[in-house]
Amino acid sequence: MRTSNIISLKEISLSEIDAAILVRNYGTKLTLLTKKQRVIFDLLSNGMMVKDIAKHLELAEITVKVVKARVMVILDVTNLQEMAVISKCTSCNYLKQHL
């Protein structure tokens, strides 16, 4: 009996499929973020407020707001909840391997 390298859809968990879709949709976009944008993205996604981020990073609040707006444009999201979903999914190993 010959074994095949083809994997049936039944063998792939939903989370792997979701991760593959996430890589396709956001992998390139996340690599476009600068270091500062990525830090602010991570802090916002974890629920930190703009005011607190500004204090933590020793930046003006307006700077954080501008960076936040730019990150949202780059990632093509409309609210912080979407950013949080992307952030939580980036913790999966599949996405990290492809970034």
C-alpha cells in the first residue's frame, strides 16, 4: 500500500486552517510595521490605553494616536477588537514561522 503526501481536509484542524488564512491575509501586512508601530500594536492589542502607552514609552499622546491610526490603515482594520484578534493569532507557531 502506497502512502500519499496529500492531506485530507479531515486531518487538518480548524485552527490550522484559520492560521493559514491569517498568514495569507496579515503576514505581509505585519511585516510592514516599523518597530515602534509593532510595539504600539502589541500594547494596544493587549488592552493598554493610549494614555498609558504614551507614559510607558515616554511619547506624547498624539504620537501614539498617530501611530495607532497608521497601524490600523496598514492592517486594514476598523477597530481595536480586530487588532486584538490579529495579535492573539500572531502568537500561534504557524504564523510566527511565516513572518
